[in-house]
Amino acid sequence: MSNIKIKSKNLNVYYGDKQALFDVNLDLNEKEVTALIGPSGCGKSTFIRCINRMNDVIDICKVTGNIEMDGMNINDKDLDVVSLRERVGMVFQKPNPFPKSIYDNISYGPKIHGKGETKSELDQIVENSLKKSALWEEVKDRLDEPGTSLSGGQQQRLCIARAISVNPEVILMDEPCSALDPIATAKIEELIDELKKTYTIVIVTHSMAQAVRVSQKTGFFHLGKLIEVGKTEKIFKNPDNKMTQDYITGRFG
Amino acid sequence: MNIVLIFLITIFSVSLFFYGKSKTKTISIKDNIKLNALPKFYGYYLVLWCSIPALVFLLVWSLFEPVIIKSIIIETAANQGAIFSDKNEANLIYEKIKAIHLGTYFGDIDSILKESALAYAKFINLFTNSKVVLIFGIIIASVIYSLKKIKNNNKARDDVEVILKGLLFVSSLIAILTTLGIIFSLLFESIKFFSVINIFDYLFGTNWSPQRAFVRDASSITAAEFEELKDAFGFIPLIAGTSFIAFIAMLVAVPIGLFSGIYMAEYASIKVRRISKPIIEILAGIPTVVYGFFAALTVGPFFRQVGENLGLTVSSESALAAGLIMGIMIIPYVSSLSDDVINSVPQSLRDGSYAVGATKSETIKQVVIPAALPGIIGSVLLAVSRAIGETMIVVMAAGLAANLTINPLESTTTITTQIVMILVGDQEFDSPKTQSAFALGLTLFVATLILNYIAQRAVKKYREKYD
């Protein structure tokens, strides 16, 4: 049994008057992939955005309860969000490379955090990140081309490389394959398998098959509540909850 | 007369609309046929057919009627024995005849004029009558044609589409032709100017004093006068003054406008934004003449006072005062446009930057601004062209003397100001002084064109890089 990396206790999230998450208690294991499934608007994305405090960007959003990473309270007001996000990277639904060169896309994070002071160190970080995200062979000869010139799947791997570049401990993925074709999706899934050796990964997905393929643990959300969580195998073969059963067999959602 | 005709055509077309609509409806019900278009399209079809040919005819007729009548009348007057040596005198006689006809001529009327005036009245009558008859003929013909089409259940919807496309095309054609007309009028007057003043003397001369050009007729210039004129129309001081004042204005407007735009787009709460944005935009609504007297009466004297206290000689009309006020005037253009551009940068880019741990200002500096750069450059260039074209503030606050200087505390002048100076008051239209205004206009036009071209190239280049 692996260690618990992130632990949420009675986590509630409100957007203005509307409550989006209700008392979520969820543990994420270190160096494992946890998949979050559930119908649209059920709070999966809201949950992972709590882990790197991305909800801070939204003015009307309020978070109560506890969420801890290695015993450190993420919701602490005095917490340095910048260093939190250095430790918890994120990949978004739609590939969002910066309108910069491929090289600058990757070196952006390290530069901000003062990593890679010399050019050669930075080159090394860029190369490593691209290798880890399985993009190096495809782009090594055109690092100065704009990141937006890549294909959708390549762009998403570029975004994964960007997240890796600051050497995080956790990577959050918010439906990373929803804008991609099946071949690009397969590549990303392969990559996730590889990345879990180094990183703790949380992936939000609408594809049940994807959850089965990539994750070891699965949580099912519905209407802001965590309905059931457990080993992926168990959730998909023999769920305890009737609602989970209905969702994974496609009866609703 | 024309107004009455237009009114009649309108009334007639509108009633045809209802006629066409209800007629086709009844036909379709009575004969139980499926119409090729909605009934209202048959209405539109009739309206367009009834009005457009008649109105076009009316327009063309009104353009040519005076010209034709004039040539006929001048010829009749000549036959009657009127004597005129050139076109101007012929025009004068024609104006007299017209005035007699209208009863507003108070000079002596000889028999030639009297006869011609009678002929004029006759022709006017004839033309008006035939105009009315022809217009009604055209309306009747086109209405009969379109009614027949409707009875055959034509594809009125497609036909209306074609006619509308034609109308839109004609509208853009008018816009283009107007532009060409303006360019050519600038060009021809400028050519006249450059036939007297050498173009190189103009472009590279460093002295601008058009009041020296008292010479009336280009053909009678003596060698001495030519030498005098040669260095009266030097363009350099004007372009220098224009660029200088615009530069000062941009120094004020770009940083303040851009920073306030960034604040509005990225930091201000909705409440602050809702109040402060309209207030900034009010700046753009203040008439430039108000800025002008603010610059001339408040800022200029203030600078002079400060300058005196510091032991500097500051002219009460200075490039600094004009440039500063112009800059303030331009702030809302830069701020409002860059605010819009920054707002349109997708949130996902900001999220991506935050997610690797960038702070807000790092995100703005390194992601948002570069992504918005084409638009920001665009807004700055719009502001530059506004600054170059601005006249009133400069007239009032920077002075009229064409000094070639880079001292912002001295008075200087701009191209537009000089055009105003040349064209106010009495002037001879064939003196080089007046024509120089057209040359200035043409140069300004070409300069702005080049600037716009460069701007578009720059924006395109950045866009390729960033989008």
C-alpha cells in the first residue's frame, strides 16, 4: 500500500450562493493515478482545482474544510500559492500553449522559479521535460517554432512538458484528452502510465474506458458529492453504490 | 420638384408592397399553388422594381440637366449676338440669365439677355415636364414588368437577393470613388503647385514662409520672384514639428493609456471598472477645441511660469504644452482599445501560466501582453494617426511659426495647422500659397499611408508569431 499524498477532509466549495462540493473526503495515493469520473457539472474539476488553489482566480469562489499535502494545509491563507503550484502542476482540458516558441513554453516555468540559471541548464531542463512527455523526438529540430504550430495532441504533450518542467510532485489533469483524436489520446495515456512512476497524478475524465486503462483508484462524483471511491478494478467490476453502477453501465450521465 | 417626385415614388412603392403581398397570397390560395417565396418577398420585389429605376433615372437626370441647359442657353445667347471671349465670361452671362429668370437680377437688361431669359424659362419648363413624364413612364414600365413576373410565380426571394447585392455593391463603389476623387483633387492641385515650386525644394527645404508667395499668376513669375519662392516652401520644419508634437503626445499617452488598460482589464473589480471606464472615455468626448484652450490658457502659461522660476525661457506657446495635452486627449483611445484587446486574450492562457506558479504580474508581462501585442500595436498606431491629424490643439497651443527646433519649450507648428492657416481668410485659388495646402494634404496623406502600411506589416508579423 502506497503513502497518501493528498488528503481532503470535509471539503466544501461555493460559487457565490451555489454550493459546488459537499463534504468531500478523498485520499490520493503517492505515485498512483487517481481517476475522477462523473456526469458534467458534478464537481470533479472543482475538486482538482482546489488542490493547486486555481479557484483563487475566481472571485466569487469560497472554499472551506481541509485539504492537506504531506501534512501541509493547502487551504491555509498564509500559504505561498506560487510554491504550491510549483509542487502541483496542471494540464487543462484544451491544450493551451503560450503564444511563444516551443522552447519558451517549457522554459517559462523554470525561469519564473529561478531554476536553470545558465543557458545550458535551461536547455537541459527543456530537453528532459520534452523527453519525459515523449515529444522530444518530434520537436527537437524546431524548438524555436511557435508552440501553436503543433498538432492538438502534440500541443497537449507540450502542456504536459510545461507542467513537468518545474519538477512538481503532483500533476492534475482536467480531461486532458477531450479535445484529442484517439491516436493522440492513446499516446497521452501511454505517457500517463510512464509519468506515474515519478508523479502523483489525478485525472478527470469522461471516458470510463480511459479511467479503467490509466488509473489505479477511481472516485465517482455526483452533484457535488463524492459517491464512491475505491480501487479502479472494484469500482468498475463490483461497485457498492447503485448510482455508481448505473453511471458506469451508461444508464445516466 | 425632385422632392415631390421622390415622395410620390416612395408612397407608390410602399403601397405596391402591400399590393404585391396580398395579391400573391390570394393567388396562391385561389389557385392552390405553392409560392416560390414568402408573399412579403413579392412585396419587396415590387418595391425595388418600382423605386430603383425611377430614382436612378432621377439622379442621372438631375446631374446632367443643368449642364445641358447651360450649354444650350449659352449657344442661344451667342446666336442672339451676345459677346464673350472666354469661358468665364460665358458663365457670367449664364448666371445673369438665370438671375433674370428668378427675378433676382437688378442690373440693366438688354434685349439679348431678355430673349435668352425667355428661352431659359422655356427650356426649364420643357425639361421639367419631360422629366416627370419619363419618370412616370419608367415606373409604369417597370411595375408592369415586375407584376408580370410575379404572376408567373417567379423566385422573388432569389431575385430580391440579387438586387440587394447590387445595391450593396453600388454603395461600396461610391465609397471607393469618393476616395479616388479626393486623392485626384489633391493630386491635380499639387501638380499645379509643383509646376511652380520644385518638388525637391519642397521636400528638403528647411524654411516655411508661404506668406512670401504673393505672386498671383504662375506664368508671369520673374527670375527674382522665383528665387524668392524657391525657399519659401520647405517641408522639413512642418514634418519635424508634426513628428515632434506627436512624439511628445505618445510619450504621455502610451504608458498611461496602456497601464490603465492593463489595470482595467486585469486588476479592477467589476464595480471599479463599471465606474471608471466611462469616466476615462469621457476624455475622448471632450471637443478638441476645449483641450486647445485648456492647453493655451492654463498649461502653456503654467509651464512658462515654472520655466521662469527655473531660469529657463519658455515660450507661452510651446510644443511641450500642445504635446502634453494631445497626449491626454489620446489616453482613452489607447486605454480603451488595449483594455478590449487584453480582455480578449483567452483565460486558458492565464490559467496555464498560473498553473506553473507564475504570479499575476508575471503572467501579464510574459503571457498576456505578448499575446495581445498585435492589438496593442494597432491601438498605438491609431493613436499616432490621431496625433498627426490633430489640428485644433496645435493651432491654439503650439503656435504658428514654423521653427525647426527640437527644444520642446519653443513654439513650433504642424502640417495640419499650416493647412488651416493657408486656407482661412481670402485667398487666390491659383497662387502657389493656396496650392501649397493641397501639396501639404497630399504629403500628409502619403505619410499616413506609409505609416499604416508599416503598421499592418508589423501587426501581421507579430500575429504569425503569436497566434
